[in-house]
Amino acid sequence: MLSRFFAEPDPRSDWEWAEENIVLDSKGSPGNPGPYRVAIAPHTRFLGEIAGTPGIHQITIKKNSQGAWTEAVLNHIRRRVAQRPGNVV
């Protein structure tokens, strides 16, 4: 159990982690249920690349209303909870 706290940080980006760990249901993702795939919304990939970068404390995005951005942010939160439990917000 304690080994998790001393493990090396996962080098994968948020979207890479999500593709291996997240499965979307038909209620939350009616158009694309099943394993999360960044290829469905490739424009969100950069958020998954920079969200966990040390030194970045704020990300501002000009976006459309339904562009998979919420899922990209949730992937960052899910990964933080899975790998480094603690306060997120």
C-alpha cells in the first residue's frame, strides 16, 4: 500500500492514462460509449498533455459548448485521484 506513495510518477499524459483506464457508459457518453479514445476528439489532446505539467497552475481555453472538454478535464481529475489522492479543487 505504501509503495504507491513512493513510486515514480507515471510518465504518461492524462489522455494516454485515460485510454487505458476509462470506459464511458451510454448514459454519460451516448454518442461514443466504450473505452475512452482521444481520437474521437483529437482537439482535446493538448489539454491532456499540459494539465499535469509542473508550474502550470491555470489553463484558459476558448471552446465550443459540446466539444469533449469536460471529459478531458475529468480525465485529469480521475488520474490525480487514482495516482495521488488528495484535494483536487
